[in-house]
Amino acid sequence: MKHRSAHPARHTLVGTLRVFLADMLILPTGLLTTAYLTRRLGPEGFGLFILAATLVAWVEWTVSSLFSRTTIKFVSEAEDWRPVGAAVAWLHLLTSTGAMLLLALLAGPLAALLHEPRLAGYLRLFSLDIPLFALAQAHRNILVGIGGFRERALASAGRWVSRLLIIVLLVQLGFSVSGAILGSIAASLVELVIGRIYVRPSLWRPAGFSVRPLWGYAVPLLFAAVSLRLFDKLDLISLKVLGASAEQAGIYGAAQSLSLVPGIFALSFSPLLLSTLTRLLLNGEADAARKMGRDAMRLALLLFPFAGLVAGAAPEIVRLIFGQRFLSAAPLLALLIFGAVALMMVSVASAILIGAGKPGWTVALASPLVPLALTGCFFFIPAWGPRGAALATTLTAAAGALASILAVKRLWGILPSATTLLRSFLLSTLAYIAAAVWPAPGILLLVKLPAISLLICVAYFVLGEFSAAEMHLIRSILDWRGSSRKSALEAE
């Protein structure tokens, strides 16, 4: 049975907050895991783990991205999600098993290409995660398609908490890099189990249901999915191929792990946006869909001051989490965080285009990212090393964000306002300066970051960024849980 709401904007925003908070567990758990592994494994061991994790993540997210937005769109449109869900689960199982076998076969050549012979065994072990991860993603996407945002959030929370606990346990028992890999595999299994508590699609091809419509929509998105997945961490792999040591790769990977928050928000928000836009358009509410699309792009712009805050405080953040040995990751983080916010705009625009029935436009936006990034890496890395890789990634993401905004403008005639852009730029500059000049060594950083974040929100309010209707919506969400409990008590 589908979850419906009379207030799609509030339902989407509440769902986004739930999913985002669940996905945000990757921040404390991921940072704790990374901090533990960097100290336990050292730069070289952590570098091998992050290289294996990056290559496997490329494969996993390519397989999952092939069907993720197609799944959400088709499930959202279906009266009965079960036939679609069974087809989706079967396709995920089929493609992910093939990808697992292919990676196991190519593990040796990949390790040789990256000049790390030990990487081959780690890749073969990590390949076991691919089918589990893909099936877990299939269940998550079905939940989003039927409006089960709360259940989707619970599945994600289970993954990140179990990942931290199991990795620490296994590495502490002496399994080293292999323990970190096994902990990641176990986390995918936990997420899959939680997903199947709420939805149980058949794992075999459904009789009487044609998967041709799914392939017809998914295949055009394959090129976009592959491009986006290749772009993700392409800088790290290029850096290693061009001669960086495992230690340099570990430092670069540490910087990447600290730039995750915008990507987490995009991962939480974009599928829910696609689900809601699909329903609005299906119900003939095109004006409401366009307004939601414009507000979604505006939200991405509003996050840039928080990127400025992270960039200004980058040395203190790196020192607190990873220690003095990883301090050279700070300038990398200061660049990568802006690229991560720009990529969120690409993700939001892609959701809008797919919801509007334009998957080919998404392909046109995503396809140039990889050649642009590769060109930048091969020009900048020999001259500037890791900073060149970060610069190439950030500039490419910025170009992709600009192209995405223009594509949505051409499709629906909507743009974030110039006033919002100006406010975002001004507050980004001020946040960077405030974070850079306010010294907050050690634990005092945990006071500084929330304080400046609060000031950014207050500044947006004072500058008139939020309309009266938006303030009313925010208040209604804050009162929502209390009102729900009050109504339940009155009903009793």
C-alpha cells in the first residue's frame, strides 16, 4: 500500500529530513571509522582500503544507478508496486552478480595498473559486497517509490551503525584491511535484511511482467549513471595512476571522506524529489512541480556558505579528526567541499529532468564530466600533485552544475533568483573568513562550527531569503510531531 500525503511539499521535506538524518549517520560513524582506520592501519594500509573501496563503489553505484531513478519513477506511477518491485529486484541481482564476477576476474590487472599487487586479493574479497549492496539499494528505491521515507531512513541508519561496529570489531581482532572490508560487506547485509522487513519483492523474474519498459527507460540513463560513478573518485584513481604513493592516496581519500555531507544530502533528497515530482505530474499539477523544482535548485545554492565554513576551518577539522599526520589533506578539503555542493546541483537537476520524462537530457549533462575531469587531472596533477586533482574535480563539478541549471531553465523556464545567488556568494565569503580567523583548536571546534552555521541561517532570515509561506511550512514541520501525538491522544 502506498504512502500518500495531502501536502506533498511537507511530506517530501519531512521525508528528506528523516532520510538525511539517517544518512547523516555516515558522518559521525564514517568519521569515527575513518579516524580509527587511519590510526590503526596507517596511511599506507588505509590507502589500500580506500582504493579497494573506491573501485568497488564505482561498480556498485553504477549498477544501482542504472535502475534507481527508473525504479522510483515506475513504482511511483504503479497502482500495484509488486510486479515492478519483483522485476527491479531480479534485474539488480542479475546485473550485480555479473559485475561481481567481472571485478574478480579483473582484480589482478587493476592492481597492476595501480602499482599495488596486494590490492588484487582485497578487490576479490570486496567484490562479494556487490550483489548484497545492489539488492539493498533496490529495496530502498522501492520504499522511496511507495512513499515509505521513514522505512528508507531506518534501513540507512542500520547500515551505518552496523558498519562502524563490525569494522572496529574485526580490525581490533587483527583482521586489518580484510576486517574493514568484511565489516563493509556485513553492513550491506544488515541493510538488506531491514529493507525486506518492510517490502519483500520476489528475487526472481516475475511471470507475466515485461521488463522491457524498465530497460527502455534505464538504458538511456546507463550512460549518465556510468559517467557520474566514474567521475566519483576519478581524481583519486588518476592521482594514483600518475605515480602517487599509497600514503598520498590515503591522505587524499581522507580529504574526500570529509567532503561527504553535500553528497549525503543529495543522496537523501534527490530520490524523494523525483518520487514527489512524478506524482505531481501524474496528477496534472505541473505548476506545483515547477515550483518544487525551482525551490530544490535554490536549496542547493543555499548550501554554499556551509561549504565556505568547512573550507575556512579545514586545517582544524583535519587535525581534530585524523591527527597531525594528515594535515596536508586540509587544502584538498577546502577545494573538494565546493565541488561536492556543485555536484548536488547536478543531482537535483537530474531528478527534475527524469521526473519530467527527459532521461536523454540527463545523459547529455553527465557524459562530458568524465572527459573534462580526466583532462583536468592530466594537466593539473603533474604540476600540482593532489591539489591539482582536487582542482580538476571542483572545476568540472562547477561546469556540470551550471549546465544543469541551464538545462532546467530550457525545459521548465525556471531559475533560482539572482538575489539568492548573491546572498549565497556573500555569506560564503563571510563564513570562510569567520572560520579562518576564529581559532578553535581541538574540541572547541565543536562549538565554532555550530555557532557559525547558526549565524548563516540567521543571516539568511535577516536578509529576507525565506518567504512567509516557507516560514509557515518550517513551523508546521517543527510542530508536526507534537500535533500528531496530540491528535493521537485525543482520538483515544
